[in-house]
Amino acid sequence: MKAGSLAESQHIPLSFLQGILLDLRRAGLLHSHRGTEGGYALTRPAGEISVGDVLRAVGGALTSVRGLPLDRAGYHGVATGLHDVWLAVDGAIAQVVDRTTLADLLADHATTS
């Protein structure tokens, strides 16, 4: 798929999309083809790429606290237990996004269209 077509169909600025596509390419989820027939394609079948793979490629850690990765967010005193809460939240998010594939999203779209 060409970046311009994707940007138009999703109503997002092309320059913003190009940054995302670069992140996905660097993470090994996309490869690009140059030329008039060029564009982007997944490196693996959609059923083998999780939403978690995409989110981590684009944004890094799934969960942050006060803008910090979980391992750098510290709590003191009575708030010490919050670290375990955030770890549980991160685990729950990871469980959902890592078991949901791009193929699942496409299947959901097909049933609602």
C-alpha cells in the first residue's frame, strides 16, 4: 500500500504517517518498495503481528508512569504499593494487545462494514 493512499483513507497527515511507517520498518514489521509500483507491505502475515508489536514499535513501553518507564518510576512511603499496581496494569494491557493480531482487527472491520 502506498503511504499517500493510507494517509488519505485514514484521514491523517502524510508526514505524521511517514514517521509511524519508519518506526514500523525499523522494528521489522514493514518493508518498503521503491518505484512507481512501490509502497509498504507487512513482513509477516497479519495473523503473526500483534497489536502489541505495533504499539511497542511506535511508542516503546506499553505503560508509563509520569512519563517514565515502569522500572524508573519510584514510590516512597505509603505509595510504595503503587508500583505493583502499575505492573499489574502493564501486564493486563500486554495480555490484551499481545493476543490481538492485525488479522483480528481486519476480521472485526469486515464484520462491521
